[in-house]
Amino acid sequence: MLTETKRPSRGPRRRRGLAVLSGAVTLLTAGTITFAIPAAADQSDGGTYRVYATREGLVGATTANGHVITPNDHFVALPSRRALSADGSGAYSVRVCAPSTGRCEYAPVWDVGPWNTQDDYWSATRHYAQDLPQGTPAAQAAYTSGYNGGLDAWGRTVLNPAGVDLADGTFGDGLGLADNATVDVTFLWQGDARTGVVASPTRPLNVRSGPSTGYRAVGLAANTAQVPLLCHARGQTVSGTRGTTNLWYRIGDGHWVSDAYLITGTGLPVAPPC
């Protein structure tokens, strides 16, 4: 029961494994597949883009920030060092949601990849593939439309449109995926909401659909993930790593976690009432 009371592309190697600006619903077609791109639920969260996700795996390998990958690990990789958290930190964290399963995970960015290592496609002032729209990974453009001759930055033929890699635990336990899939990624450091850090070192924290353990679990929040505190409510009293409290925070649309597992700097509410 969860807590509550694939490696960077640094050089030529193959990666396994789509995106538009958040806002009004838009359709994106790749081959015979059409993706509906939803608006972000809370603009204060940061930009949300739909991209293709692959499973990282590589247990025992070392990530770009020096973390040694463990079985069922919880983190993500993005194709630019500009959004790389230090090991044990969630300064750069994302919310990744799988439309196919309805589950989400809040996870730190601890690795670089897939395919490229300089492609900060989520940035309004991207530093690589600057002629592509914000939110479109260069690997996606290479795979779907032959951008850069269909090659990545290392000159390899891009074999899938991946824009994010997911550690095994994020992929399976967090999102409930069995195969590579499209996901909605929210780049949380772009938001302007007050944030808290998840303190659940033994195992990821359940994210609930309401302020009580009686509400269904809709995903996970990994240890060290920095999550937006959008508003607060009083709910079930919970004892956790940070004490005992009935204070809960909404960290996304229909996503709640107890303050008993959050580092906020105070035991008092730091977000407005819901």
C-alpha cells in the first residue's frame, strides 16, 4: 500500500519510444492518430503539452544528475539540462497524466533525454530547434514531418516522437501504463502558485480526488516533487512525516494531498481556501 497515515541521451545511442500549446482544445494528427490537446486546468500550474512518453528502465544506471536508478523508481527525463533537478531535489518537477488511464504523477526531473539533450521545447524562448512552436519536441517534428532530415542532434534517425521518458515506477504504478503512450505534461516550475515539497521517502504519496483517504486514489506524488498549492481545505486528520493535521491542499484539478506529507515552511495554510 502506498504512503499516506530510461537514461539520458548523452551520446549516440538509441532511445525508445506529441505537443501543442495549452489553451483551447486543439487536434494534432500524426500519421493515422489524432490527439486532442486539452487546456491546462489551472494556468498557475505552468504550461501543459501533450507529448509521447517512453519507459526509461535502465535500472542500475546513473542519471544525468548522479542518481542511481532503482527498481520501480519515480522520476522523469526531459531532453534539456535546463530543467534538471539536483539528485534528491524537485526544483524542476512535472505533473504527467495519462489520458488512457486517467491517472497522474507528480515527479522530479532527474535525467536528460530522450533523443536530444538541449531541446527545452516547453520554453517560450527555446534554445534548440527555435523554428519549432513552443511545446513541440524536436524528436516529434523529426519523426512526424522529417524535421532536421528526420535526425536527432547526434545525427541518428529518430524512431519515435518521444518528448519525455518515465522511470519504471512513474510509468507503471503512477500512470498505470503497460506500453508507451501519449501523456499530458505540465511544467510546474513555470507556474506562479505557492509550492510545497513532498516528503514521503519510503514510497510515493497517494494523490486523492478529495481531502480524505476515503476519496479514490487518482495518482501519485513522488518524494521530493515540488507541487503547486492551489488552494486548501480542512478534511480528514492524517499523521505523516510532517506531523498530524487535517489540512489538505489541492495541487491540480481533482488532485489532493495531505499537508502531513508536505514541506511548506509552516503548519498554517499557505494557499487561499478552495
